[in-house]
Amino acid sequence: MKLPITALLLFLLFTNPSNAQVVASSSKTLAVNPEKLFTNPPESAKPGVLWMWMGANVTEKGITKDLEALKDEGFNSTTMLGLADITTPWANQIAKDPTPDVIAWTEPWWKLVQHAARESKRLNMTMGLFNGAGYATSGGVWITPELSMQELCFSKKNVSGGKGVQVIDLDRPTVNLKSNERFPVYDPQSGKVEIPDVPERKSYYRDIVVLAMPAKDVVTKLEVIDLSTKMDASGKLTWEPPTGDWTIYRFGHTTMGAKVQPAQWQATGFECDKMSQEAVDFHIDHIVGELKSHLGEFVGNTVDHVYFDSAEENDPTWTPKMREQFSLRRGYDLYPYLAAFAGRIIEGREQTSRFKDDFYETIQDLYHEVYFATIAKKLKAANLKFFCEPYGGPWRSDDVLPNVTNVMGEFWTHDGVYAPYELEPVITSLRRYGQNILAAEAFTGLPQDSKWTETPAWLKSIGDEAFCVGVNKIMIHRFVHQPWDDKYQPGNSMGQWGTHFDRTQTWWKPAKAFVSYLQRCDGVLQWGHYVPKSIEDFSAAIGSSNMVIKDIHRKDDNADIYFVANVSRYSGQVNCSFNITSMQPELWDPVSGEMREIAQFKQEGKHTVINLRFVNSQSFFIVFRKKVAAVVSKRPNFPSDKSLLELNGPWKVKFDSKWGGPQSPVTFAALTDWTDNTNKGIKYYSGTAVYSKSFNLPDSILKKTNRNLYLDLGIVNCIAKVFVNDKEVGVVWTAPWRIKVPVSQLKTVNQLKIEVSNVWANRLIGDEQEPADCEWLPGHQKGGEYLKEFPDWFLQNNPRPSSGRFCFTTWKYFDKKSELVASGLLGPVRLVEERY
């Protein structure tokens, strides 16, 4: 299973005049001062989302709320996929759908897409659609068996010659009725997950050729006889075999039976034949035609792309014009060698092996010249961009990438560690062609990693490692459409797959700070051009620390920028060596947005060596754009802290009773984990709680206005928004868990308010302590259960029978014994002064 950017011709249009309104193709560098990309990221740097519409559960009201939330959060594009009600990971339906008539690519569904396009235009956002239902791979209910992916098949019969003319019954080749596809599906009739029977694998068949050859180990191609004209429609062959033993092969083809998934069952159709010009023309013409018919003026403007995920199907073995295409490309006829697929040796083992290689190379050629080229041509004619994850199928990356407007890779959050999927080959091909932008389906997660436990801090080092290999456009997997009233939270789910980056997330609003971080990184990493990695270019002497340091280097004629990231969960110091001399290093912090010069560094030969200090999952841009000043400062590279005040004593904490918290504010005598509290409304609480207290400051602190004062929160689970004297100071979402406080905002007596949000897991576990009021069925891989049907109380908008439950979602990860997730502000909270 499986995010948007240009391979050859992406135009980066900056909406801010201060960015010089530069337009550049992806093969060129951005002719913009990188400082402006850092301080004011352009539209091209804003992340997008894969927007999952789950089956029939789509509403206009929910669409508007989704898009408004994304716009406010800092996103500017969506790529919508119409999936099944739930993915287990196979397509599945939740019974008693509130709106069962909403089927992907039918009229009720298109009306909702129209609404999404109108709202996207209103919000100055762009939108794209997958090229059919589901996410894998290319096809739909409009693809007939004739236009579907094809499989070579054969039957054989042994005969003895020298007996005159014979009438020989040749059996029609048959194949296993089970679909020739990569993954099984859920069969609602049998209740099993299996490779399904496809009746068309029996009812649809076309002959290719009838071949006879001597029944011996090795034959020459001259001994292979084409008998096709001697067989009638019923399979009777009239032929006078020469003396000796002969084997007759009847070759034909049928549909592979492979279908798109995981789509609604009513929207699930055959994969199109990627090697057939007629089939690909038909499929893309249908897609573009439907878009133009239903979305009209939006096509090529607001609706600006069509998305093709990575290939998730078995390779085909035939297409109706394979003989002509093979001969055109390889220069000889494949028919005499076709029995090689029946295990025969033609012209010796070496020639037989060569034929098979030629055959597979022809498949690669056809995917390139028919499938990719046709998509590119037809989408361009419709003023639509071709978004694609171009891997997983029988093609050569170097061939197909130039066809793709916006090349994408992907990376997963496996066990909390960056896990690329086929990303390196894509990057290698991009760089070979000098292309600049690589988007990524980002933070795709398995149930054990993504079960309403993810946090921006947890995601950060995973994303940083992706940046270090070359990703410079984030498309988050995934953002699920939320069709229902906001009282139903966490709400709709994709099912088994994460990351849960939804507007119903507990930390959604403060996570805007995380999105700003992604924007800064994307903006600077789209600047300039990539410098190949080498020990000579960059090295890190880590010493005894468990840190893992990764990097990437970008440059133009005037500056060099290194992104250096500690992608581990450890802290420490490291001596970093940069292949730069006589230049003044600067440190740009993409979390805080702060920029400053680095004072302490050494010139060692052709290198600049800097001692950098990292906390867990911290990263910096190290920038060289100015000549070293004649006078070198002795200021240390990193400040030391002087604690001015520790905010001990009681805190007033206000929880939201709507999510099970206490009705009135409670007093914490000391900062403790919510899960250790004896009050179940706190122990199992999920959401935002507001901590408040007052503190006094002496004049000696207030009079010195040039102090660098920070509020250090110590330990935060998982994100905090800070207010001082009723003015927002900022959001603390990752280490070092502190926020700068302007001295001008402080008084003698100060009011501090900290809004702390945790994750949904605890409330979901708390609900499991209560009687059930929904029915669940087991998912088809380890990782949870899915909603069997929408309960009557939900459908009728009645109070739920189990009054102690607060959450509603379509996927269940937990039971009453599941482990709670550490939550709340643990501190110590201190006012500190950073001193150099």
C-alpha cells in the first residue's frame, strides 16, 4: 500500500512578492536567497496529504471542515483516494452505512468531489485524485476482460506421425480460476481472506498460435511448425504429422483477473493492460473524461493532478499485440520460441535464455512506451500533472521517470525508525537526470507503530532522516476524511494503516508548529542543487555517544547549506567536518526559526570543523554564505543555562469534561503523570488540559531587557502551547522542550497558562473499561479490530447506551488491559537565562 513534485517541469510559483516571484523548473535551482525560503517558505514548500475518503462515509460538511483545517494548519494540497469503508488491510465494508449510495466514481460520489473542488478553490488549495477507486493500481469497473492485464497459457498434446492425416482435439488452455494477483482480498461470502476465483478466467479466452515440434529435449526453430490455420474454432486440428513423435502446443491468453484494491466492492474492477495502447488509451480517456464531465472548469486549475501509486500487482505475461511489438523491438519473431514458456529448449539453452530476457525487456519497453508515455501525454493535454510512485512494476526507473511530472517515493515509521520503501532507486534516477524535487508519501505506519499514539516529536527524527536522503516535499500518509459531527472522535479511520494525522487528533491545532518545521525544511532543501555524499564532503566524529548523525548538502554559486540531523533519541556533542574553507558558519534552527553565527570553529586543511551539540532528534541547517570576518568572536557555539526560577508548588489544572475529565479544575500539588492519578477521569483522559499558576519576578530580572529568557518545560507528553500574561508565546513540541519568552512580556506578577495535549490512546483504553456498545470483527492481520456495523444509537443520533464511553472510531487497537501512554506536563518548569 501505499505523496507531489516535479520530475522535469514543476513550476514553483511563490505567492509572496518578497520571494521575488521566481519560477524555476525542477531541474534548475531556486534563484532565491535561502534565508527567505527559511523565514518565509514558499507555496512549493508546503506539505500535502493523501486524503482518504473511506467508502460511503463522505459528507459535504465534513469535506469543508477537512479543507479548512488543512489550510489553517499550513497545508496547500490534497490527493484524494476513494477507498473501502475500512482497510483490514483488505477492502471491507462496515454494515449499515449511513449513506450507502455513495460509491466511488458514481454520480453521488462525483457531487461530493465537485463540492471538494469548489471548497479547494475558495481556500486557494489544489487537489488531485487517484486514477480510479482504491490505491492499487490502474483500472476500474470500466475495464473489460479484453482490456485487462493478460496471462499467457497453453495446453499440449503428444502425437505420433507417419500415419497420414489426423484430426486431433486440442484442449483449450485453462488456468487456475484464482486471480493472478499479488495480494489476497476479503471475500464477504466465505468470510475468508484469499486469492479469489475470477469467472472471467474461464469465460474469456483468445487463441494466439498452435505450434508443433519434435518431442525431444532440444529443437531448432526451423523444426517448429505453425499450425494455427489448421485448427478450427472448436479446437479440432487437421494435420498430417511427419514420422516421429511430436508435441503440439495450443497457446492462448486470458485475463489475469487482477483487480484494483482496496476499493468498495461495487467500485472494484479489473486492472487495465499496461502494455496495450488500446487499453491504456481507454483507461486514461475514461479518467480524464470523467474529470472533465463532472469537474469542468476546475480541471487543470484547482484539480491539477492525477495520482498513480506504486505497482502492487503481478507482472503480466502477454498483451494482444505482443508478437508485433516484440518483433519491432527485438528484430525477430517470438512464435518459434514461445514454447520456452512451456519448458522447451529452442536453439539451445543460451538462446532460450536470451529469448526470455528479450521477452522481459519487451515488457519493460511497453510499460515505458505505452503505459507511462500515454499517461504523461494525455494528462499533459488536459493540463493535469502526473503524480506517481514509479516503482514496484516491470520497468526501468531511468526510462519512466522523465515521463512523471511529480515523482514520489515513500518512507514508513517502522518501530519508530525511518524505513524507506524503494526510495533509493528513485532518488538515484532523479539525480542521474539532474532533477531537483522528490516528494514522499511520508510517515506511513503499521498498527504497532500508529495506534493513536504517534506524536510530532516521535515523527521528527524519522522525517529528518528522509530529508537527509533527498526528500524535499512531504505528503503525509495519511489524512482521513471525517464525515460526522465533531462529537464522534477520533472518528473515521483508514483502518489498519497510520499515521493518524487527522483534524480530530488531540494535538492537531498545536501541531501547526510541526507543519511549519516541515515547511522550513522543504523550502531550504528545494534550494540549490544536491552535492553527492562523501566522507570528504562531510564527516561526524561522534565518539562514545549513541547518536546517529545524518546529513545532506545543497549549494549554489554563492552559498553552501548542510542539513545535519541527530536521527537518534540520544543527546551529545559531535565534531562535524565540512568541506568548506574561509567561510563563516551559521546555524539555522528549523524548529524555532532562529538564525545565528557560529563563533567557535577550526580550519583544518580544506575543511571547517565545528563542535555541535544535539539533544534528542535535533537538527540544524549549517550555512556558509559569508567570508570569515577579520575579528573572530570567542563566544561559545552553544549557551549555558542559568536557572532564574523554578515554578514549584501547586498548579491548577482544567480538564475537558466532554472527554471524561473532572467537571471542575483540580489542584496538582506537584507535576505528575496523568496515568498515575487515582481519578479515572484524569487517568484515562485524552485531549488538552490547561495548567495555570502565577509567579513573581524581581526587578533585577525585568530591568535587563536584553536577556535571552526561556521557559523550560522539562518533560512534556506530548505537546504544549504556552501563554504568558494572556499572550501566546508559542508551541513546544520537541526537544529541547523550551520556548523563548520576551522580557517585555513579563511583569512583577505573571500569569502562566500551558495547554498540554496528550494522545487518544488513554481515552480509548479507558472506554474499554466500560460495557461495549459497538460490535467488532478481527482485522485480517495483527493490529486490531474493525467496526462490524454502525450501531443504531449512532445512526439515530441518540445518547450511547454505554454512558461511560466517550470515543467513537471505526478501528479498535486496545482492550482494557492495554498499557497507558505517559501524559501531561511533568516538568520541572523553570525560567532560565541562556548565557554565552
